[in-house]
Amino acid sequence: MNKKDLVKKIADEQGVTKVRAEEMVNAIFSTIVDELKSGENVKIPGFGNFVVKTRKQRMAVIPNSNKRVIIPSYRAAGFRPSKNFKEQVK
């Protein structure tokens, strides 16, 4: 399923236009992204948690030249599904 399919399904189930359904989907996604950008986690009971993880600085090797480079620390988004979510997917 892609975003287009998700929008269509929401529109059909909720009895709204595809345009309105897409606005809702975009609002949800942008809100999650905005919260993660600001360093906040997003907790949705029964679904899971979107979390920000800070990756530490590390040393890496470029395979072609065996040159060592430093990869600086950075933040990455992650998702931890809830127990209920995991049970429903089984």
C-alpha cells in the first residue's frame, strides 16, 4: 500500500472526498515529522511510538581506498510498535 492507496481507503471508509482524505493524511504526517524535528517523541497508544534516536559519532572505512573517515553524530527517526500492534499483525 502506498500513500495514494491509503488516501483512497480513508476516503471510502470515512465518506469524505479524496482531497479531504489527503489533507488529513498530510496533516498527520507533517505533525509527526514536526514533532520529531523538535526532538519530541510521538506516542500513539495501541499503535506505537515514533522516536528520535541520536547516533554517536563513529569511524568508518571507505572500502575502495581503505581511507578512514569520521561519520559525525546525527539524529534518526525510529518506530517502536506497541504490544497491541504486534499482536494484531501476527
